[in-house]
Amino acid sequence: MPLDGPEVLGPTPRDHSQAYWDPAVQTMDPEQLHGLQDRRLKELVARALGTPVPLFGRKLRSAGIESPEDFGGIADLHRIPLTVKQDLRDSEAELPPWGDYRFTSPRQAVRLGTSTGTTGDPTISIWTRRDLWIEYESAARTWWRFGHRPGMIVTHAHPAYLYGGGAMLSGAYEYFGFLNIWVPPPDTDELAEQGLRFWTKVKPDIPFMGFSTGRFFEVAAKLGIDPLDAGLEFKGLPGFGLGKGMPLMTAGAECYAYVGGPCGQSPGAHLCEDWAIVQAVDPETGREVPEGEWGNLVVTTLDRDNGLLRYDLEEACAVLRGPCECGETSIRALWGGRFKDLVAVQGKRFQPSELETALRQVGGVSEPTLEWQLVRPRPDQAGEPLVVRVERSEGSGADRLHDEDIASRCAAAIREALSITTTIELLDRGSIPRSGYKSSRVVDQ
């Protein structure tokens, strides 16, 4: 195949009526798929020892794996110590800027990105063309499940430049065959307006604004723009709301951006098992927890130029192995949030998103968007009411009786959902800082 032809810019066209993006893999016999994983895992371990990749080499040797012959494949995977984000940070700090965990030279890569740094110092990720192709193909499986097809118009507002997520998403969209409208994150009202005005000219079929969706709705209300005229509406994705937790769709850009996607017929997300081994692991023992139980999300990437071996994202994951009515044969998984984000109060532990879901049911605070923060309690305050700050909706002026009613309904909604008591502080609209990407919902005192 010529390397300068249009074939390299996208995949082979599919029949839009077919059920799967990649039927051969997505309906592969489970035993055959397991065999493919086993072979690719052994290749990854051999590369870590032979390249060598010092960080992973040290972990393998600490488990008594001195050569590929000492490793028995998936059956031996539990022997390998877990790697966490701090290991990557420490590696980069000791041997700047790349660290000693890369499988290829950065000069063999074609893209660089950093993490957001929301939970610590950002790390650097690099991708070769093959690494990007695996991500794009994985994303295509998910979008095809959603019923999306090439030729549709899609938009997003992910950050760009050194942050790797925006470029990854845009590249995956364009590879699939979408017309991609990439607008700036709405860090200011003016930037939000820029996106809104353009969407009224070129209306997207698929709005995916992620964390910034609410910001666009809020600015649209200020400008008198009907969000539907700009193609914006809150839509659930297939598989959300089925069972506990959310479908496991990503393991972070530094690990596997598009690890799976829901089909809408069974809980969880179908995983790309040909390119990853996903486990729910007890971090104390290193072994998988029983099916359906929560453990740490641990991912081993396969068949990439740059891989990760037993990478613990320190997030909650539950694996589901039963058959699915949709016909896909891969296992499914649920995501339960970051353990670091868990809030512990009054003997309960919950994710901030659970509190947000409760507040969305309350009139007087949810229009045009819900803006809120909770104050993380100190250890000596764990038994006291949780302080939650919520902005009034547009047009809801400060009035003692009105505020008491809204606060009472907010507290009742949270109590019903989470079985905790709260102190609700109602604020004027615009009191809580806005963000064009990830808003700070949990603040310290």
C-alpha cells in the first residue's frame, strides 16, 4: 500500500447497517481472545526485559521474573507488582524529562501530551502512530455501538496544547469520519459565546462537551440563545444508569483513553480485550476480587509501542464476565470513581457525583445549570453535617422564606440519596468559580 495515499488517513469504509465496527474481534470466541491476550502479554514482558525498560524490569525481577521463560502469561500476572501514577512521577523526576519507563525513544513518537495535573504533578505521555491507531480503532468501536456513523457532525471543547486529551479526541473523531468542530474550552463567557454562535450556523449532530456542558448552557441563557438552536441538549449515553456505577469507558489518556464502551443492553462497558487486560484488584494482595465486586482498576496495555504493565489507576472498578445480549463476547466493566475523591462523613462514603445527582432533582438550583461545592470535612468533623454550597437558579432572588424552602429541599434530596445530613449554604448566581474544563466541586475549609 502506498504511504502517501488517502488510505492512511482513515479506516476501510464499513456498511452502515452492520452491527459492529470490528465484528471479527468483537465477537471472537472467548478462549481465542484469551489466547491472544496471553501471547501479547508474554511479548510485553519480553520487551520490558529485553529492550530494556528499567522501571518495569525492576518490578519483574522483584517477582523472580529474570527472563521471559520465568513468566507463565496471564496465570502469572498477579505476581507482577502494581505500578501507580506516583511511580511514573518519581521516574520522571529522577531521570528528567522522560523517566525510565518508556518502551520506545521519544523520537520514535509523533505526539506528546501531559496529564492535567489535577491530582499531582503532570506526567508526560508519548504516542507513536501505532499507539494512536489503537486508540482510534478502540474509540470507533464505541461510537459505532452508540449508533453514530461517519458523515455526522460532532463537536467538543477539550483543552489543547500540552494537555493530550483534546488532540486525542479530535484525531479519533476525524479518523472515524466525523466532521469535527473543535471549539475552545469556555474559560470565559466570550469563549463560550464563540462556540455557541458557531453552532447556530453549523449545528452538530453530536454534542460532546463533557465537563463543560453546563457552562455552555449557562452562557446560552445569558445571551438568550436556545441551546437546541446550537445543537446542545443533555443526552444520556447507552449503558448509563444500568446497574451500579458508570460504564468503564476510559483509563486515562496516559494509559488507555478508549478502553471500552457500553452497548446499552447490559450494565458496564465492553472492553477492548485484544489490546488490554483489565482487572479489578485487591491492592493488598495483588489478586483480582470476585466478579462484580469493587477493586482497584488495573490495566495492562497490549500490542502497543509504548505499554504499561499492571498500571493501577487507583480508581474503583468492577468486572462483569457474563454473556451479553448484544452479541459481543468481551468482558464488561464498571467504573466507580477515584478513591481519592471519596468523601467520608457520618459513617458513609460516597462520590461527589452522587451528591450532584441528588441536587439535580431540586428546582430553584438546577437552572440553567447546577453550580455547587461541598466542603471536605476534617477528620474531627466526620460526624457533623456536611456543608454544601449551592447557587440559586437565575431569577431566584435572596428571600428568607424562599431560601429556607430551597435549602430544605436540597437537604432532603441529599438525605434520601446518601443518608447523610447537610448544612446548605445558598449563594447568589456566579459566586462559585467557573471553569472551562473541570470545576472544583470539593474544596477544603
